Amino acid sequence: MDKATHIGTCQICWRSQKLPGNVLSKHGYTKRWGFFSGTCPGSGYRPFEVAFDRIQAAIDDVKMQIAGIERDIAFMNAKPIGNVAPFYAYRSSARTSYYERVGYYESEVTLSLDNRGYVILTHAKDDTMTKSEPAMRYSLHGDIEQIVLSLRAKKQERMQGWIADRQKFVDWQEHRIATWKPGTLTPIKEAA
């Protein structure tokens, strides 16, 4: 591996990194569990001072995430409310890496009333809809429709926050592309 002589800025995370072989070194990982886990998607790409080619893929991925959250909101709100009321249903993606989706599985959270009038929350996953244990029990009484609508509203508010956070990232990155100018890499000073 080439020894880094300069430092550049990551196109994705905006952190300064060394440039062995004129591309950013691996960064954004953790060693929390005793091994290297994860890297920033900007690792191994040219720095922002000379290119912005990695940014568009990150924007496209985040826009897909936004569209997925919006689909989840619509899916959740389209479910009918009956004696057993789904208040949140969603599709989660199975992945082999951060950017590679290999499929989806559906999961549903339902509410029902037990014999004492308590609301029971259960998760069901995949086509078998096998309930996971233990079910969560809420001390909620009252009309199941009102409870479900209230929980859906709270969940939707959180999901709208996720969308807003992702949209800020998209806006920031699109601004960086629109205002990009070549920059100067920082030389690494040799220790005396």
C-alpha cells in the first residue's frame, strides 16, 4: 500500500482522512466489539477536493430511504381497524451491505384487547405471521380505534422526522455538488 502524503476531505462524511494511493483511507468503522465493523461509504474514493462522484450515489440511496418511509406511512394508514387492529405495518429490507438490498420482509404490529381490557401489542413477521413472544402489554383502556389512531399518529410523527433528517442530508449534498470547486489537498508533515 502506498504511504499517504496528503490529507483530503471525505465526500460523504466531510471528515479529513489520509490518502494512501490518492484515495481516502478506510474510516467510519468501529472496533467496539474487538473487530473492525463498518466503514463510511466514502472510503476508497477520491477526496472532495478533486471529485464529487461518490455523492450522487449517496443522494440516490437516501432518496430511496425517504420513498420507503413514505410507503411505510401509507401502508400503515391504509390498514383497517377492527377487533384486532394493525396500527403499524411496514416492509423492512434485508441487506448484505449498506447499499445492497437483497429483498424485503413484511412485519406487522397489531393491537388487541385481552379479557381484562388491556391492550396487547404483538409483532408478526413474514407470510406465516407467527407472533413473537413476549407480547407487550399496555395499560390502556378505551376505544381500540382511538388507541390505534393515536399510536399511528405518534409513529407517523417520528417517521416524518426521519424523512426531514434525510432530506436535510440530500439538500446539503446537492448544494455541495452545485457549488463544488477544486480544492487543495493538505500535505502531511513528516515528524522531525
